[in-house]
Amino acid sequence: MRLSLLLLIVLFTASSPLAQEADKSVAEFDKLAYRCADAPDVIEAQRKRLGDRFEAELLKYLGSDVDKHYWVSCSLSGCATPTADRYLESLSLLIREQALSLLANKDDEHSLYTAVSLHVVAAVQSERLGFHQLAVAHKTETARLVSEQPLLKGGYPAMSKEEWLVYDSLATAVPKKSRRSRRSKNHR
């Protein structure tokens, strides 16, 4: 009995610093999600504190909360960090992609507006990172969503003139269904 009690006490006290560490990460990552102006300091401090665990801890913090994904990706991509490095831009794009996967198959209004916004910003970000085909895919998906429900155009995010120029310069791909339809008509 004493051995069991001693073992429980040791386990409890050993896990306490880990729990405190996790609580500190949550509090700091909340700043990224809800106070964008703090992003540069939070990112720098958390990268130093967590080292190689930064990305894993951040993804764990995000869980399946699409709104957190949205705002944290904004913070990482430079809404408050004009000198964001390629690593942070790539991580931000990964988080946007993850948010879009969480929104897949959701058809409520909030989810669709969020998806449009994420696709538009991801298109610009992808193009800037040199992922042209991914950028075109995001713009194409935006066009598909808006063509099905024109009111979703209200989901377009606020962007700078430069960002709009990047977005507008992207082509939209012809959906594969349309190409197949033309082929089947030509082969009759």
C-alpha cells in the first residue's frame, strides 16, 4: 500500500511540471490566435523555449478548432510579422491546408465562408512560396464555391493591393469533368 501511494505521489509531482509547461504553451499560443499584434514576440519566445517541439506543440494546440487554425495561420504568415521567414510562411500554409481539410464536407454557412477566405489567402501564399499549381488549385476551388453560391463572395478576405494583384494574376483550372464531357462529345 505504501509503495503504491509513494508511486502515485512521484507520478503526480513528476507530471506537474509537464502540465505547467503545457499550460504555458496554451497561454502563449492563445496570444497568436487572439492577439495578432503579439505574434512576433510570441513566435520568437516559443521557438526558443520549445525548440524542435515548436511545430508539434502548435499543431497539438490547434486540434480541430478551425477558427484557431485561421487566426494562428494569419499570425504566422505575416499579418503582424512583416519579416516572417519561409519556415513560418510554410507552416502557416500547412495550417491553412489542415483547416481546409477540417472543413471538407461541411456545408454550413460559416464553414463555407471560412473555406472561401482560406482558399483565397492560401492561393496568394502558395504563389508567393513558389507553389504555382497549388495556388491555381486554391483559386479554382474558390471559383467553384462562389459559382455554386454567389453570396460566398462575401467570404473574400481583406487583402492589400499587392495581394489582390497576385490573386488576380492566377488562372483557374478547367474542372476535369468539363474536359471529359468535351472528349466524350467529340468521340461520338
